[in-house]
Amino acid sequence: MATNYIQEGKSLNYTPSGSSLVSGGFVVIGIIGAIAKTDIADGKTGAVHVTGVFSVPKATGAVTQGAKLYWDSAASKLTTTATANTLVGIAAAAALSGDANVSILLNVGL
């Protein structure tokens, strides 16, 4: 076994600063999109998913399967607009313009 192995990397520890993060909430850590596994109080450390497929709120507009998805921090939604937003994954499934959420495959395509 490798002596430098730390963990599988499907989740990471995260400490929110400034506000709490609710279970299922989306956060960007540097360039990594993440989903809180449980509620994480402000200043406390908890686990966030960094791989997998999750349903996350999206901006208005249709999304095709495989499209790059970006986090719009001002709107707190996923979008297909790259300008001023952070690439956090790809659409795991298509979504209609009026759909509230889109399925994202986290951190693929970075």
C-alpha cells in the first residue's frame, strides 16, 4: 500500500466562513464545486461532496446534456454562461428552460 495515500477524494473537509452551509447547499472552494453532506455551522468543519451527480438550482434557459456548467455566485445558481462565473462541472442530463434545477456531474471538465 502506498504510504502517501490520504483518502479516496470523493469528499473533503470544509469550514465555512461568514455564514453556515445547509445540507445539500452548493459552495465553490477555489475552483472546486462542492455539496454539503450535512449542515455545517459557520466556523465549524464538515464534509462536502466533490464528486457525484446532484440536482442544483439553475438559471433560466435550456441546458443540454454534457454542457459545461458554471456557478453564478451573484445569483446562487448554475448557468451555461462562462463570463465572470466558475466552471464547476457538466450537465449529467438535459434540463428544460423552465426547470428549476439541473443535474450536475461535479468537477468534470475543469
